[in-house]
Amino acid sequence: MYDTYRITIKSGPVINIDETTVQVMKEPGGSDKTKSYMWIFRGGAPENPALIYQYHRTRAGDVAWSFLSGYNGYVQTDGYAGYDFLESVAGIVHIGCWAHARRKFVEAIEAQPKNKRRRGSGEVAMEYIGLLYGIEKRAKDMGLSEAELYIMRQEEAKPLLEEFRLWLTERERATPPKGLLGIAIRYTLNQWAKLKHYIEDGRLRPDNNVAENAIRPFVLGRKNWLFSGHPRGAEASAALYSLIETAKANNMEPYKYLRYIFERLPYAKNEDDYKSLLPQYVDRDALAGKPTGVAI
């Protein structure tokens, strides 16, 4: 099933990627204090996404490179340099994350003493980003199709993005580069080519929040169990998180879904059998315990 998830993710138009640290004991040739990483890949059909978690000892871009081998489509990430190789991969369009750019300006604003805050460049940048997200909210409220969203973005977001870019370029010349505001401006301009790509397709989002939201349950769990006792434990965690979070992303109750697939997995013999156990192909009546006339 784990392999089937991977195939499913690569069949969709967009793959979202994120990663977080995890401490794993008894890694061959490594210290128990060395940080390893749990990676998340989310993709497949937008209405029925699949998620796969992978444990790796490294944060290097080789992990993403290996997973994406043979893939053609959009890949959305944060601004971590390990993803920069995506810029030169034929068939892949690298999408940036406006949530990360926004976070840089929030940090610059919050670093100011509260009693001395005023409407400065940080606040203006936040207003621009707010306007971009306002377009997304109106489109969602209107129930626009992907084609209609594309048109709306071209008419409204595209000129706003160009205005914002020109404003950032002007402010960069007058802002100390090592200050938090200067860092925020430079980060946004350096990421600009990736940040603007989302308006090119109605299936795209302006940020990588779906991947961040998927990694959050693992981060919350890590605060309780702290570490994996062995690499095999980390791999088992990755497999279980993949099953549970994919079920949740498809509006399924995880416990019922796990029971459903665990009862049927021993009888799976080929790729089609495993594929039938993916959330998007599961019989909802059978999952709910309703009689279907089909024997296990």
C-alpha cells in the first residue's frame, strides 16, 4: 500500500513537500543525538489526495529528487535551499509559498517595540499580501471553477503582484539588508519567480499550507513520544501516519479506515487489490459497516 500511495501521489498535477526533524536511536554509524528527518509528500487527485511520510537521515535535496524521479507537474515547497534543484528539472514547475514570505514580515513587525509601532514598510507588505489572499477568499466564496479562478487571478492578482514587486524593489534600496525587514524583502524578491507561479493554474494554491498542515500532527506527536527507538520504528511511524493522514484528507474516520484495510490486506494479491484499498476507491458503505453483499 505504501508503494501504491507513492504512485498515486505522482499521478496528480501538484505535489506539496515539507519536512521536519525527528530523533532516531540506534541509527547505524550515527549518534543517538543526531537529528534525522520525516518528509511529507502530498499529491494525487486534488479532490482525493494521498499523503506519504518518509523517514530519512538527511534533509538533502536528494530525498525529494529520488521521490520525484519521472514526475512531470507542479511541485510546491517552502524556500529551503535544498529544493533549489527543482528550478533546473525538465517537466517540473517549482511553486513558492506566500505563507513563508508573509511570516518574514510578521517577524519584522513583531520585533518592533509595541509602543513605537507605526504603519511602516512591514505593514504595507502585509497589506499587499492580504489583498492577494483576499482575492482567493472571494473566489472561494463565489465557488469559482479552476478555469474561472485562473481568469480572476490574471485580471486581479497579476497586476497586484507586479505592483508589489516594484514596491519591494524600491524599498530594498532604502532598507538595511541585515535587519529583519531587509531580510524579509530580500527573501521575497529572491523567491519571486516561484511565488508568482500560483496564478498560472487554477489548481494551484498561493502557499504550501496543505503540506505544513499534514506535518503538524507528526510534530505534535513528537512532543509526546520524543524519539523513535530504532530506524524500523521511524519507518513504521511513517507508514502509519501515511495511512491515517490520507484517510483524514479524504474525510474518513481513521479508526474505521484502518480496520477496513487491515481486514482486507491479507487477501490483496496484486496492484489492483492494493489500489482498491486507497481511500478514493474504498466502498463508503462497507467502511460504515453497512451490508454490501460482498464477502471479505
